[in-house]
Amino acid sequence: MGVFALVYSAIAYVLFFASFLYLIVFMGGDMTSYIGAPKTIDVGASPLAGGPAPLVNIGLLLLFGLQHTIMARWGFKKGLMKVIPRAMERSTYVLATVVVLILLYVYWVPMPSVVWSVEAPLWASALTALYFFGIGLVLLSTFLISHFELFGLLHGWLGFKKLETPAPKFVTPSLYKHVRHPLYLGWIIAFWATPNMTSGHLLFASIWTIYIFVALGYEERDMVELFGDKYRDYMQKVPAIFPIGRKK
């Protein structure tokens, strides 16, 4: 079972990283057009193209939010670990994320009407650079905490070695001294940094930004339950997402 858990976690990681790379192209649209992707947020066919595009797309975004929210709760995890080994629980979450992302890519109905467009080459380039900065911030944030634990590889490795998963440690490296959730900040920047905002992109950015703030509440509650006063003190001293404004 140890070897199976390791292979399972490795496959889940590779599939997730591939789906993450495609998400960069999917959101980036014209900013990544040189890659020649068959489907982006504004271009491409959908099997549900005959339906009401806003409702289809909102449904796909809500599916992602539900999967992420439900599977991240400890009660769900405990139930899942009665069926599969603990070493495979995180990778199963990662695989489920891959599935909902693929559904999003395949069934998303482009809504290409332009809401605003930045024509000046300098500003368009600046927004493109800001988009990739946001993506880079997301990746950096995962490595500052525990990239391989976050995406299940560590659990698979420990299962292979027949070692117990160590208890979570409360650490605040680098960016985490300035904002509690730099990963969320990176996503918000990436959602909104585009020189060509279409109605589909605006819907995508709006729903996922709202989801971030909803998920933030659940995550903060879990962290307080896990780390107690240590995390409460952290909340008082460090802003949640933006390095300005109210902290808690």
C-alpha cells in the first residue's frame, strides 16, 4: 500500500500541475495567445454553448467552490480516511480539484463582449506583467509554506516510508509576515490584471474573488481551532490579504 500511495500522490501532483499550467493560459487569454491553447476564458467551443452562458459558467464556478470548501473541512476528511489511507487523503482532494478544473475548461461558455480594453501598449504590457506577477506570487506562496505537503506528495512519501504525518507547525516565513494569505492575494491580482476585460472574464474574476473571501472565513476558523491564541494574535497583527487596512 505504501508504494501505491506514493505513485497515487505523484500522479495526482503531475495532473494537478498540468491543470494549473493550463489555468494560466485559460485565464490569460490573449496574454498567452502565443501558446495556441484550444480553449481560453474568451475563446473556444463548449458542449453547453446552446444554454444560458452566465448560468452555465456560474454553475461551473460554484462546483469548484463547493468541492474546495466541502473537501477541505476536517469532518469530510475524517470520513474519507475511513475509506482510504491517510497518506492518500490529500492527493484525493487534489485529484478532485483536477476533475472540476477540467470540467470548467471543457464546459465554460465564452462571453467575449468587451467590458473595457486598454489600448495603450505600455499599460497593456504593464497589466500583462502584473498578471504573471500574480501567478508567480501564488507559486511562491506555496513554496514558502510546504508546497509538497499542500499538494499531497509529502503524505504519499511518508506513507511509503511508513512514517506518521508530523503535526502542523505554525510558521510565518517571509511574505506571511506581511499578509496572512499571500496566495489569495496572488490569485486576486491574476483574476483582475488583464488589458481586455470581457464579460466572461469579469464574471470569472468576480465569482472567484467572492469565493476567496468566503473560503477565508472557513480557513481562518480552522486555523484558530488548530493553533488557538497563537493564530488569534497573528490575526491581530497581520492583515488578511492586502498589506494595508484592517488586520482582523
